[in-house]
Amino acid sequence: MYLPNLNDIPAFNAIPPRNKADSLGLSKGASPYFTETHQHAVLYSLDRTRGYTVQIHSKFGEDFFLAEDKWTCYRRNYFQVSNSFVLLGSDQLDCPCLVEVNDVQHRVIQFHVGITAKVSNSNKMIDLIQHTPKRDKGPQITPTTRPIRAQGSTDLFSEQTTVTFERIQFKTATANNGKKRAAQQHFVLVVDLFAECDNGRKIKVATTQSASLVVRGRSPSHYAESHFNIVNLTLPV
């Protein structure tokens, strides 16, 4: 029986842009990258003869831009992120299967995907807000986990294999935006895959997170004026 060694599964190793155009934010559809998947628990088939390796694939819409080589957005602007996952070694079957935690096996009946945000290199959580189509009058909610099936699932009546969280905002901006003497704070978006077990327990199976993000709290004109003033100060007399 093959079981993946969790020590051999890469943790949060940043995947850099592929070319110079991407690094300058010039390529069409450029967006912040996500790290390789970090797997927290072993998954394997019901007969325990095959282990599964999880790969989460997440992608932002074109809602971010590069400013001073940092992925940036404005707090009041919406963003969206689409998510899917595959189970390598599963022969296109995902449920039911088994998940092992602390040497105890649980039967998995469903997978769920969720998003959260936190301060980069910290465990401090940052609130996310999801809006209904009517921005001003509709309710604002915290994004909740949603059912998802593995890519390649052969069940025609299953939930969708791609889940997109739309109309999302960061509740607060990053600290120290534009202050040259203070360290710039960064946020990261975290995507978690959960296994729902037949006993009702939800177990975090795998995680990926975004590149570091700067979230500006003021209008674009404020930063344009600040940049103009800085340039003027540095021009030779």
C-alpha cells in the first residue's frame, strides 16, 4: 500500500512569476500566485491500498496590480478567487475515501473549500466580507465553506468541481501604506480544503495561500498624488 509521506510534501514554497513580463505586471491576466499545496492529513482509498496526494489550484481574477513590485488592491474594490483540487492516485474517484488523523481513520463523505485571510508571517486573522449582488442594500456576510468535488469526478450528479468566491473585500487595509519610514504590512489569502466525515467532523486536509498582498485604504488619486510629490522632490534642482 502506498501512502504519501507528509514530510515529503512541500510546504509554502512561493512559486515566482515565470518571466520578466509577469514580474512587471505586463502580461495579460497577471494575478498574485498561490503557493504549492501543504497537505495536513493522509487520504487513502476505502480498501487502504492507495494513498492520495492533494493538489489545490486557486486563481484570482484580474483584481490586483503590481505597485512597487508588490501585489496591490484597494479595500473597497471587490475581488474573486476560483478554486479546484485534484487527488493524485485516485483514478478519478474522490468519495467515499478515508482520512487518517493521529493514527485514527475516518470515512470521508464530502469535501469543502473555504477562504480566510491573515497577516503575512503571522497567525493574526483578517476579516473578509462577501457582498450580495446589491452592494449597498444587500447583506454583508463572512464567506463560508462550500461543497466541492475533485477534478475528474465521474459523478454526473455531484457538486461542481470549481468553486468561485465572488464579490469579496478585505474588511481592513494593511498598515503603513505609503509610509517610507515604517515597515509595510502584508496580508495573504488562505484557501483550505476540508474533509467532512460520516461522524459529522470536519478535518482540514490541505492548504494553499496567496502571495503577500498590499491592501490600500484610500482612493487611487491619493496614491497618485503622493507618487507625484515624491518624484518632484527627487528631481535635480
